[in-house]
Amino acid sequence: MKTKKQLLTDQMIEEEYNYKGCKGLMIVISFVGLLISVGVIYGIIELIKLIK
């Protein structure tokens, strides 16, 4: 059996690990979103150039 302090420490480490994992995922998602929006804007600009 683990003491209450050890359990609490394990839980804190686990929460911190989960938080870092989520943060990393959020950064990846926002980066991909940024790339897509830049691609869309670039595509629209190219389309306007073709029409003109």
C-alpha cells in the first residue's frame, strides 16, 4: 500500500504529464490550422491572379 503522500505525488505527476501531452497536441493542432489557412489564402490569391 502506498501512503497518501505518495499517491498524491503520483497523481500530480500524472496530471502534469497529461497537461503537457494536451498542450503539445494543442500546439500541433493550431500549427496545422495555421498551415491550412495560409494555404487557403494563398490559393485564393492565385485564383484571383488567374481570373484577372
